[in-house]
Amino acid sequence: MFLTQNDVRTLRQIRSYLQTTTKHPVSVTDLMAQYGMKESKLTKGFKQLYHIAIHEYYLQCSMERAKEMLKSGAQVKEVAITFGYSTSGSFSRAFTKLYGFTPGSIKVQQ
């Protein structure tokens, strides 16, 4: 897929947004509307540029931030709410699937 300089600039803005948002879930439809890109250009262009799907990238970014919150002493329930999970159990399952250990097993850094 050919990406123009404007496409690359927009995809970089989207990547930056995904690194900082706590909105869960992030939908491609919302990103399309917010950044004015067609679905194909958005999804395929992002994967071409960053070698990862949008949803997978967002999940990695948000879970990394969640892990830092947990290390700082935040409770699992608080982190789950921050990242828009309906229950702490659903957050814990997603976290454990990605990292292979439970969020409750993280020790607070001193």
C-alpha cells in the first residue's frame, strides 16, 4: 500500500494517541472519524508502518501503563476502572493473557 507523507503523519498522530489514551476499547470507527482516514488505509497502513495491528498495539501500550500503575501501588480495581474495563476480573484476564502473570502478583516498587 502506498502511504503519502500526510498518511504517515496521520498514522504517527494515531500511534501517539494510542500510547496515551485510557479509553477502552479504542475502535477503528472512532479513529477513522477522528483522523479522517478510510478504514483500509488506517488498518493496513498502520500495520505496514509499525508491523503490528492497531488493537494489538493499543493493548500493549495500555497494559504497559497499567503495569506501571500497579508497580506504583495502585489497586487492580482502580487500574481496571482507569482503563475502562467493566470488572477487575476482565482486566486481570487480559493482563494475564499478555504477560503470563496476574496483576496482583506485581510488587510495589519502593
